Amino acid sequence: MKEHIPKLHSLVKSFPLELTQLILCALPDAVTLRALVLSHSSFYRAFVAGRHLITLQVLLNQISPDLLPDALAVLKSSRLKPWSRESITEFLTSYHGKRFSPSPAWTISDAVPVSMLHDDISFFMADFVSMALAVHPVTGVPDVFPSPLTSREEFRISQAFYRFELYCNLFRERGWKDDRFRPEEQQAIFFDQYSPWENEQLACVHDYLYRRMVAVYNEFAAHDIEWGEYQVKYGIYDWHAPENAWKQGTLSLGLNYLRRLVTAKTYEERYQLLAHNHRSDHYFLHEGLVASNGDDEEDDAIELCQYGSEDERRYIHSPFLNDADPGPAKAWRWAHEHVSRGSFVQYESHRELRERGYVMWDLARLEQWNLFEQAWRSGMEPRIDFVEEYRAMVRSFDARSEIYQRGGRGWWSEGDESKIVWKKQEPHRPRVHVINWP
């Protein structure tokens, strides 16, 4: 192969400028563009001669024009300076007032993070769709060959993931807790700008990412010796308390972090990602979605099916973007027909529907499922007796704490201490149990 490199360099040098630029414009993403531009002086010169147009074209090869404003919004939100309530409010006013478009001075340093984020979104979107469409939402029968996504369905799902990343950038904990927007404050500046079915689309993404993250989190929390010493809870708390602040803090780190976490293969990889990024966040997305319904005192217990035109005007916000297909709005109204506004978004009894992505699909797919032929009835199991599970977790904490005190670190399993790494013994200190029943 090496003997062909000089010939290849000579061939590239012989290309006319216009041909070299056409090659650059045909690349699939900005990361590939950057790599090729840095690989040869001829590619570099051709790029410099038309950098802005080439960069934009390559970005459009990867991201549809309809989604580009969302990608740009996420980029801008990640670069807000100074980071303050005022800058966030000003940004959201601008974002909700007018869709962003690329600057004429668009550069490859702008395009690369956008390209990388879209790659993360494509990864999660494919997995989300595979899981959501794996089972018929009415019959519960596995669907081996679901219909392919339409362009509108793909757009909705992608946009919901972009909105998740935008929310992470704007509302995650950043060390200035007293200056953060509390969930009830987020309602006015963020959630009220969207229809309830758009907020429920974000809830679908939240629930999906939570499920993907928590499987890795729980396994680590059940076996890591240091987390056992610190009594990091796992397992039984998953869906009974999805607002668990430590897991919400992990979720708040964004899509690239979550992708690295769920694809990590070894304990060491997961340790680097989890142990060094363990944070608590009481104000993150689960709380924000619930608060978007208003506080409990505001819930008038009037069901959606009883709403008149004035109720619709006051409580059902218009969509941020008009959707030519009525599927998402109709699915949301069907599911909430006998629900009052205190549960319009992130309703616990609709968790199964969100797992099926019910507000993501076109009307044709929903009608093919015969979704609207009967009222929604949740099939969720009642809360189980988790006392024995809790006791097993406490026994695990005790066993790992004893090992920790003797200087052990790393991976522990009951009856298997072969993976423990022994360090200098820690000074002994009494163990205090704090039993926090949900």
C-alpha cells in the first residue's frame, strides 16, 4: 500500500481546483472533510478557496435542511457566554422567535461538533426506532418487519433528540445552583413554547435514554466497591422513582457522554465514565416535564374530553413547528381523553405508550395499528413488594464497605472476589446505615 502513496499524491496534485472542490463537497460529514483537508496540501488549498460553501454543503449531506436550525441552536447553546439566567432567557427568546440559519462565515470548527452530535443522534434514533417498533402497541405481538420511517417521522424523532441536547446545555447543573432555573421556572421560558404532544415527544426521548443509561448504571452500582461504600442505590428504584437525582445527573451529561456510556465494553471504561462524573441534579428533565403541567393546586380535575374552546386556548399550547401530519396530536388527545391537565405530560400511566413512541408517528401508521378503536388502558403492573430486594441491596452495601475498609477497590460479586484490586488499608470508621424508603 505504501508504494502507491506517492502516486496518489501526484494524482491529487493534477486535479483541477474545481474537481478537488467537488470531491470535498461530496463528503458525507464534516469530520471526514476535516481529515481530508489536513491530509494533502491540494485539498487544503481547494478548501480554503471555498471554505464556507464547501462546509455548508458537506453539513447538508449529513443533516436535512429542516433539522439544521435545531443543530445550530444546540451549537449556539453550548457556547453561551456568560452563562447566566439572562443569557439563557435571551437565547431562548431568539430561538423561539425565529429559526436559526448558518452564518455566511460558517467554518469547519463550527461544523465538526454539529456533525459529531448528529452522528450521536443517528445512533440513538436507530436504536429508539428499533425498540419502539419492535412490538405492536395494541396487540403486544412482536413486529418483525415494521414499515420504514417516513421523512416526517424521522424528522420528529431527530428533532426530539436535538431538543433533549438543547435542554441539557441550558438547564443542567453547572455549579451555580442558586442561579439555576427551577423546574417551575422552566415551564414559562421553555415548555410553554411547545404543544403538549411536542413535550411528550421529549418525554419519550427522556424515558428511552433513561432506560438505556440505567441498565449500565445499575450494573455498576451493584458491583463497584467504592459505590457500595457510599450506598449508591440501584435496581428497585428505577421506575418507582425515575426522578432519582443521581441518575438524572448522569442523564444530564448529554448524548455523546451517554453514547460512550452505553457502548462501553469493560468495567474500566465504565468506571472512568461513571465514577468521575457522578453528580446529583434535582432540577433536570423529569422534574421539568412534570412541572410543565403546572403545580398540583392548579389541576382543576377537568378531563380533556370536557374542554371547550376557551380551555383549549388557555391550556393547549400551539406547536412550536406546524406538523402537516395530524398523527402526533391525535395520538396525544386519544391517550389523554380522560386525563386532566396535571398529567398532560410525563404521566406515569402512559409510560408504556412513551416506550412505543406513540406521539412520534404519522397518522397512517397509527391507523394501521387500529390505535384509536378503543380507549387507552394501562397494563402496568402495580408496585411490587421490594422489601427483600432492598435488604439484599443493604447486604451488598455491607459486604462492599467491609472490603473497602480493608483497602479493596474495583469489581465485586457475591462469592467472587477475584477481580478486587487491593490498595493501602483505609482507617476504620463506624458504618452508619441511612435507610431512605421511597
